[in-house]
Amino acid sequence: MNKTTLERLAFTFAAAACLSISPAYAQASPGVRLQAGMAKEDVDGDLKSAMDIYRKIADDRSAPRDVRSKALLRLAGCYEKLGQQARKFYEQLVRDFADQPAAAQARTRLAEIDKASRAPVPAAMTQRRISIAGRRLRTSDTDGRQVVYRDDASGELIYGDLDGNHKRVIFKAKPDDLPDWFPSKDMSLVALDFPGKPGRPRFYAVVKTDGTGYREVAHDNPQGDRFVDLDFVNWSWDNRFWLFAGLGGVSVMSVDNGEVRPVVRPNGFRIGNAAFSPDGRWIAYRDSTYRPESGFDNVKERILVVPSGGGESRVVYEQPSMNGPWPRLADWTSDNRYIAAIISPGRRISLQLIPVSEGQPGGAPILLRYTTVGQGFATLGGGLVYEAVKPGGLWAAHTASLENGHVGAWQRVTLSDGNVLGFEPVWSPDGSRLMYLATNEDQSGDETVNLLDLASGQDRVVSRSGVDCRSWDGRGSRFLCTQPRGNGKFDVVWVLPDSGEIEPIHSFAKPYLEVARLSRDGRALFLYKPGATSLVHDVVRWDIATGQESLAYSYQSPKDESMGTRLSPDERWLIRNNGHEIEICPLGGSHWKAVAILDPTASSHYYGAAFTPDGNWLFYLNRDAAGKLAIFRVSTAGGDAQRVGGFPGKSSEYASLHISPDGGKILAHTWEVAEGWEMWSLEDFLPAGSGAHTQVGKK
């Protein structure tokens, strides 16, 4: 009897001892349960049962650290056996169990994953920034050399090169009847989407980029419901078909006669990205497992492939929804072997190639580059045009002094790259530093916690551990942060700004939803919990020392509210936005009073409002008598509003104000999406062995 056979027998006996009597198993030690999980995995081949065992051990904070770390390592291995992403488990091992031998194995495996994902990409891969003066392009407008764009003033649709040296008008419409446009991959044809208007249903047409051959392809029926819940998303590579997707599923339309053929039936989720394979045999699309009746538990975001003639869809990539609003399908590569997609394994946004063979997963994704990508589009010539965030991100920060209630001169704050969804600036207690979230630009792809010294301009990374930090403690010596753990669970931790060291506070699960903030005295957390109905939420005060909680307030949303409610820094007031009114209510009270009325063209988001530290004044964003955006203040005791300064941002649609805890400074956090993107063309990026790109022509 060889060693392997003995080991298998040992596993079998361990499993039998643990599982023969379920109550005994429930009381078994973590070490014995780990052996049972290993038997399930290695002897029975039952990965699902083994993973359940490993997961429970890893989450059991009363279990020995060496056993928890081994369970986590085994869990990661099971995920890899299933062809799924395991990086987050290896990263958790390195982060939370650095003193255990399993962490060393996790580091080795992470290095192997990184090496494998980078190795196939040729060294010849190049990038170049592309643009056209005075215009923001969509990725589908250009192949990296030619472009189709519209002059909204004249109604002209123009085709030409990016340098503007050669261009011609290919179609012209009245300014009140401008169609949307979608060039074919080879830039020879343009699909035109004419919106419906009184007396005329929506319809689609096609025109050549030399300005000839205009013809209408398909119309809504008289009831105007042919294209309901479907939008144009892509051309086939041979220019014969259009692809439509949306809440209505996925459908294919013939460019020749306008006939529509459903491919994927409606499933309750909006399909916003879909693309033909170059050979026309397959369609890739993005989907989600979210369903309203089941909530967000264990939701997966997926990329699937279905035969273009209809049939069974197969998942080629999936990731937890908690990692972000990705994956986002870009397109197939021109060699027919990969799907280019924006994905975020481990919460790190990246552009990767997903191998696909005959509609089936073909291996692990191949990393092209970490980047804060918006959209992507493959071209017939083999390149990949994609949109990325400029250095500095989509959000701008300006600071100014506050003296006697008036706003001083604004100064732009320079930030690190990658704040796509908002960098959540948090003042230090003395107002000298800003802590914020960013995506690092050094191609590690890390989501980082950064600390900016306003006097020196020094901006440094404090933590790369995937924590979400929203508060300082009162002394300014550490940050309060959360770490998502999946399945509705999250850890609350302290992060030390000098070392990045993490100190655990507590692990929460349902019914706790998230941390609202740290209490003013630093002794408690305010946590969101669901209330009696979907329109009600409770905020509880959870004592850090004792773990005891008490109800801070129960809140029912008004009909026109847009952003929930918040608690003032002095914990005396609640604030909410109700339509175009900003309302406040004493904590513990029930009467809401309007303290400010917003101009309908200004922001209706009350995040454009901030209390002073003592809770006596409310600063907010509105339009002044000249129609310009400005900062106003009003007393929480009541009275008239006063204009106290100008506003540095270009738009108030997404803007927020933040007053420093010492009351001496104010920060304006503004969304500058029009200026925040840039377009790139990626070339020679296909892995070795892919061969020349597929030549696809009209049939």
C-alpha cells in the first residue's frame, strides 16, 4: 500500500468520523472540520461541499489562526479548480494571516498569477493617444485613424481623419431631428437611429461614408413598440447585421431587409453590451444574476456567449457584483480567439482578454493593463480603441479658507490618478491633510488609500489592502475603514496612516448594511440597518468597547428624496433633500423644516450641502441672482440665506461640499466628466501564437 493510498484512507476515515453524526460534526474542532473538507475535496471530488466547509472555518474568528489560514488557502485552490478568480482569497491570506505559512504560499501563487497573466502579451504592444480638436469622441466613432462625428449646430454628420485634414459631409438633418450614429467596424457604412416624434415612429437608416446610398432599413410599428427596451449596440464584422440589446434581451436585425430575429430572451436584466464574433458564429453579451426578489446576495456579473442563431448561453467569465459595476464587454479581438473586456478581479479595474474556444471558456483572462477604463471597441484592422480616465480622474478638488463665514479664493488640489466614482475626501481634524481613495497609476491596479499634505503637496499611498476609509479618529492618528468580505459581510478596522497597519474592530453581517460614520466622541459607530419597510431605514449607534447598540434614529424617505439622509457633525441635526428643498430635523425629532430652496437648474443633490462643525450653519450650492453657481449659507435656527462665495466647478449636477473639522477651510468636490476622459488605441497586443487577424469581408 503506497503513501497516496494511505493518505486517501486517512482522509476517508476523518470524513466518516466527522460526518457520520451531524450534531457531533457541528461540535467538531476546526481542525477536524478542515480534515473533513480536505476529504470532500481530494477523495470525493465534491468541491462545493468542501468550499462550504472551508468558508465557514475561514470566517470563524474563534478558530486557530493556522487552521483558518489553511482553510482559506484550500478555498482559493477550489476556486482555481473551477476556473474562477481566486486572487481575492490569496490577497486576504497575505493581508490577514501574514504570520502563517499559508501566506507564503499565497504570495507565491499571486506572483504566478501575475506572471501568467502578463507573459503572453507581446513586448511590441503599443499605445497611442487619439483625439480630435474640440470634441469628445465615443469609442465606436473611430477605428483609431478615421472618425465619424456630428456637428450639432449644423446637423451635419461628418466623416474624415482624426487630424481634420480630410473630411466630408455624409448626411445632414434638421437640428430638431438629429439621429444617433454608429459606424461599421471597417468605417464604410453608418447606421442612423432617428428618434420618434409626434406623427413619426422611430426608425433606422444606413448611409455610406462617401455620402451615397442612404436608405431606410426598419421602422417602429404604428404603436411605436417594435424597438421598446432594445437599443442598437453593434455591427457584425461583415456589415450584414445589426445587434440590438436591452431589457428586451438580444436581437439581430438584417441590414438588407430589416427583419428582426430574437437571440436571447428577456431575463429581467438590461443587457447593455453585446458583440458579434468576427466569424459571425457567436454573440457575446453582459448579464447579471441579480433579481429583485432575491436582493444583492451572491450576485454575479457575467459575460456570456451564445450562438448567433440562438441556443444555449454559456458563461465565459463572472465576478462578484461587489467588485464594482464590471465586467464590461468591449468586443471580440479580430483573430476570433478572445473577448476584450473591462473586468475588476479583486476590485482592480483592468483591460483583459478572455480566451474563448467554440463558445466555451478557453482559460484564465490575460491582463493587458490596469486602467480606469470607460468603454472599449475592437477594430477590423486588429486594434483596440478604448477610453480611459485622464491623470487626476473625473473628479476635481478645490479648497478655500472660511473666514467669518465667507469663502476665500479657491485653489485646485492636485490628486493622484483614477478617482472614477468619486474619491470621498475626508479632512484631518486640524484641516492640514486630506485622506481619499484612488486607483494607483503605477500599473499595479491597486485601489489605494492616499494621504495628501496640503501645505507640502506630498501625496502618498497609505494602504493597498482594499479598504474603504471614510473617517478619522478625533486625534487624527488613524482612519476608520471597512473591508468587504462578500455574502453581505464586512469588517470594520483601524488603519494607521504612518505604517498602513490594520487593527481589527469588528466583523459585521446582516442585518447591518454599512457604516454611516464614526461618532463625534470616537467611541461608537453609526450603522445602517433595514427598517420595517423598504422606505424605512434605521441608523443604530454601536458602542465599540461593549458591542452594545441603541437606535439613533429611524428614517422614512419622502417621495421626492434623492440621496437619503445624513447626520450633522455635532450630531444634533438630520439633513435630507426633498425635491428642490433642503430640509433639516433635530435628531430624535419628527418635524422637518425647509431651510433652503434650490434653483431648479442647480443641483438637487443635497451632497452639495455641508454643516459647520458646531451645527449652527449650513453651507450649500445654488444659483445666485446672475444665474451663476455660488456658495450660500443659512442658519439652522432659521433666517435668510446669504451668498458667501463663488463656486469653482463647471457643473453642479454632481458636486459636494466638505468643511474641515476646525471650521477653517472648505473643499468643493466636483464632477468634471467632459474633461476627464481620453481615448487610446492599443495595437499589437494579441498574445503570441494568435496569428494574423481574421480577414472578414462582405459575403
